[in-house]
Amino acid sequence: MENTISITELVPYSPEELLGKEDYFLEKIKTFIDKVRKERTDLDNYRLNDVGFIPKEDAVLIKLYFKWDHNAKEQIPDKEKIIDIRQYLST
């Protein structure tokens, strides 16, 4: 089974307002991707697979789809997820 994660961001401009401002819109998307990459370290072994756009009345919904990268290095578990069982063993 393929492991895919989607992240959504709402850009508060109507599609009509973005006409002629394509460079600005693309820059917003790049900034969003950078922000997600920086904040979501759990996506380190994922690659950006697709970008979706859903026009709303007064905004554009951007969806980023990340797919597990099978060629990436093995994921290193977070230290917070590791349980030290020594405290449960009797001595």
C-alpha cells in the first residue's frame, strides 16, 4: 500500500483576484511547500508528488500530496517515540 499524506492551505484570494498575479501565486505555493517541509520533519522521507487547487468563492484551497520515497534513507525514529524498558524490568 502506498503511503500518501496530504496537507491543505487556504489562500485568501478569489481566483479572479489572482489573474495577472501568477508569479505571486506560485511564490505563495513555494513558500507553503518550504513551510511544510520545515515544520513537518515527519515528511523527510516523503517527496512532493502532486499539488491540487480547489477554487472557492473567496479563496483558493491548495493541497500538497506527499508520497513515501522508497529510495530515501530509512526513517530514524524520534527519540520521544523510544521507550526505555529498563525501568520496567525487575533487578
